[in-house]
Amino acid sequence: MSEIVFPTEPIVGRAAYIALLAVTLFIFIRRVYFVYSIVRIGKGRFSDRFDRPLERIKVFLHHVLLQSRHIREPVGGIAHVLIFWGFIFYLLSYLNDPFLRGIFPEYSIPIIDSPYYLFILDLAGIVVLIGVILALYRRVVIRPPSLENRWDAWLTLALIVTVVSLNYVFNAAKIALSPIYPTPLVSGAIANLIPISIAELVYHVAWWIHTVSLFCFMIFIVYSKHLHMLLSPFSVLFTELRGNGYLERVELGEEEESYGAEKLNEFRWRDIFNAFVCAFCGRCDRACPAFNSYSVLSPRELIFKQFRKYAFTEGREYLSGNKDIKSVFEYVPSENLWDCYLCLACTIRCPVYIEHYNLIIQMRRKLLEVGEIDPGIQEALTNFYRYGNSFGRPPRERPFWSKKLDFKIKDARREKVEYLWYVGDYASYHPALQDITRTTARVFKVLGLDFGILYEAEQNAGNDVRRIGEEGLFEMLVEKNKSTLARAKFSKIITTDPHTYNALKNDYPSYGASYPVYHYVEILNKLIDPSKIVKKLNYKVTYHDPCYLGRYNGQYDAPRELLRKLGVEVLEMKRNRELSFCCGAGGGMIWKMEERKGKRPAVIRVEEAYDTGAELLVVACPKDYVMFVDAVKGAGLEGKLRVVDMAELVAEALGIIHQ
């Protein structure tokens, strides 16, 4: 047994190590500070994301330590989890060796320097290498759509294998020089292959190559897409906790001259931070209905290649003293922004919690100022200004659908009701939906719901107006609706429209209008019991989760519970609940005139529904109904798949005649 001489114990070795460490830390910290300085160009304070600490810690534990969003893609997710957790133990060991002992060879952290931790490191190395094998299998064999085999991804895997392998070698040499028990499996086996005469040389050479590789890895991380390894834990910790898709109220004044953002210093700090957090993994693209249909939009390209390049390039100019920086639209094509449905699929799937929607909406607001907008969307906005609805119809026609009912719906402006039914534009004006709206009214009446409507005083709640980027028009609609609601006599709001539901529930409180708001499936699910069901339904159905009911507001269970109460067999589509595939109507895109070649999202979705073997596609959103009825025709599925609203099934189960 030989006495081990630590690689930096000779004064020359220690000086070389300190110089190498100093250079590495200088480059590392300089780059990190540069990124931090660019992020600080953005508006807002970091402290704005320090609220609700316990909830933030819970999110951190769930999505950083447990990696819950990664494992939604099993092979890639498991590979990431194995590498992540393996390196957690390696990072702890690096605190001891090389960082502490490299400068002070005589000191060490007892627990980490113990034979037992060496055994743990041996297991951690096996775990990491299994993760690398899975990652290679995914990149070479599976090749998920939009997964790019970039050179930096291959270099990262090579550096991981190098660091782990060299760690085994110098630990093996250490064991050969001074046997440590319990002998680790891999290091122990390698130790048996190292002659004692060269063990110290192997130990020193492996230690130095390992250390240099580790320092190169540190520099590589901050100069590549793998910067996310450093920043993503903070991205998760400082995520938006006020709800999926939450938008802050923008008040114009001295600090806010415009609703939108075009120059780097006009964006929020969080938007700029997102660009550096992006891992370019492609999960957003694989979830995006626009990317998977006929669109030119790629959320990954938008964040990583376009906005990230803008932040780096113009951020450097801004920090050098040149405040006259370029517009973001010289880097981000405007057509990409107008292809987004604001469905949150990218945000929900993103493992590093990038907030795509806020960035897109801010740029849309600026495009609206210069009139760069699809003519169909412009026409809808004009109709909102003039008539308070997207159809351009007189307000007095809004309640015309109710004239064919055999009973009078209460006027909530004059009579006290428990529930104010906020009907919405599509359910009120669209010819294909008025029968369903009347059926819904009959269902409410049969179930004993005390409800009323606002008749011609109702105006669009403004959900899609805001997400188009017309913040000023949205505020106008809010003020008008606030005034109407203040005069009405009700306790709660019910709506059949998830878009209206989202605006009233999540947007209006910031403007001083806070009410209990319910989607009709929530209320119907509470009111329906077996004693009220006249006819058990024997259909095979599949249910589409609306974006603004599901991803925005987490309502997944109530509609499914209601369907089962009605007796139907629910067959889930491959993409369901928070992974549901958008119909293509959100974010105001239902009014867009410009079309491109390829399948529309709604067509893709009805094909998914048909593939389940269901005879009915059940919806709980007026826009979904319109989109899917048209898509069934476009997909050639007429007579094979029928689109029905949830209220129609409830009416049939209650024995209500549909007229």
C-alpha cells in the first residue's frame, strides 16, 4: 500500500490548478454576468417573483427535483432524470474534489470523502451512463419530430461520458494505491487492472484530465444552449403563480407609453430571461397545433433562434451605450406571431417553464399600433368597437335566439337571479349554435337553475381581443361590461363559453370586477343526479378539452364526471386533458382570413377523435362546435363522426325535446 500524493500537493501543481480555476471562474462569471446584465435591461423587478415562497418551493421540488414535465416523453424524460440525478451526487463530490482539495489538499469534507460516498458515486456513474445510452437511443433510433441533432448536443453527451469515465479511473487508481472498503463495483474492477507501479501516475493523469474536462464543461455550458442547466431551476422557481396564461394589467403613463414591446428595454425581464433558459428541446413544437398543421410558427425557433439572437445581439449594443437598438421585428417575422393560437400547449409542455404567450402578446400589441394585422382580424376588432360583438350585428339582436323558447328568460337587469348567464357572441349570434343555446336554456330550467341574461346589454367579454393584442379595446369592453354588471342583480355568473369564462374569472379582477364565475359543465355536474335522468345514453363518445377551460383553468374532471353520469362510454383521445390539441380558434385566429396549405388543427383533431372509435365528439365550447363541424366535412367524416355539445347530451338524458 502506498501513501497517496494528491495531484496539487506539489507547489507547482497547486499553482497550476489555482491559475486554471481562476481563468475558468473568470470566463464563467463574466458570461453569467453578461447574461444577467441583458436580462436587467427588461422592465420590472426580480422581487415581483418572490411572492408565495412555499408555493414556489413546492413547484421547484415537483418540476426540478422530480422532473415531472420531462417524463411526459418517457425515453427522453427518463434519460434526463437519470443524468440529472446522477450529476447531483457528482456535483456534491466536486465541492470536495477538485474545488476544495485542489487548493487545500490537506482538507476535505468528511462525508463526501468517505469510502461510502465513493460507493454512491460508483452507482451514480452507472445511472448517468444508462441515461446517456437512452439519450443516444432517442437521438439515433426514435428521432422525435423537431429534435435536432446539433453538434453541441453530441458534445455534451461526449463531455458527460468523459467526466464520468475519468472519475472512475482516478477513483480506481486511488483504490489501487490505498484499498477502500466497501470496494465500489466499477472502480474496484478497474482498480484490479491497474498495476501498482503506475497507479499513482494513472491517478494524477486521470485527475488532471478530469479536472480540465470539468472546467471546459463549465465554460461550454454558459456559451451554449446548455446555459439552461444553470438557469432553468431559477426559471421554475420564479414562474408565474397567478394562473396559466395570466396577463398583467398595463396602465399607460410616464413609464408605460405603449401597451406593446418592440425594443429590448420595452420587454419584461422575464421575457428576456426566457430566451436564455430555452433548452431547444422541441417539446413546444411537438405540442404546438400551429407547428403541426399548416403554420410557419415554431415556438422553439421563435424563442431560441429569433428572440434569443435578438437579446444577445441588441443587448450587447445596448450595454455598450448604443440605446438606439433595432426593432425585434428585424429578427422575429410578424407572420409567426399571427399564427399562434395562444392555447398554452407550448407553455404547459415546457420543462423549463418558458412563458411564450406573454412575449407573443406584447409583440402583437406593437404590430397592431402600426396596422400590421390580418384583414379578417381587423374586421372583427372593428365590429367590437362598433357593436360590442365580432359578428357586426346590432346589440338588439343578441337575445333574438330566446324568442323561440316557450318560456321567458329573466332579465337580470330587472329581476334578481342567482346565476347571470353570460351567453357570449357565438352562442347568441351564430346560426349553427342558436338551437344549442335554446337547448341549454331548457336544461337550466328543468334542473331548477335560477338564471337570467343581460339581453341586449351584454357585450363580448374581450378574452380574444386581449390576446390578439388590442389592450385598449379590451379595457373599453371591460369598462362597459363592468357598468352593466354593477347594475344587474345576481350572485354568480355562469357561461357556456370558456373564452368568456377565462376573461371574467382571470382578467376582470385586475380591473375591479370580481365575481364567482362558473362554466356550465361545473354546474350541470353538480345538479345532475340519477333520479333526474330519464334516459341512459349508450353512446361511445370522446371529449375535447377546450384550451380556455382546460389548460387555462384546470377544469378536466367535471365534464368527464358528467358524461359518465349520463351513461356514455368515454374514449379518450391520445392527446387529452392538459395535452389536448387546440381546435385552432383561440387567440382570435378564428377570424383570420389568410390560409396556408396543409391540415388545419381542427381537421387533425377530428381525425384523432374518429380514431378512438367514438361515434360522438363532445364539446363544451361554442367555438369548438363551429370549428369541428366544419372540420368533419373537411376530413370526409360526415356520417362517421358527429359533433355534439354537452348540453345536447344532457337534454337527451333528461328527456327534453330538441327543437
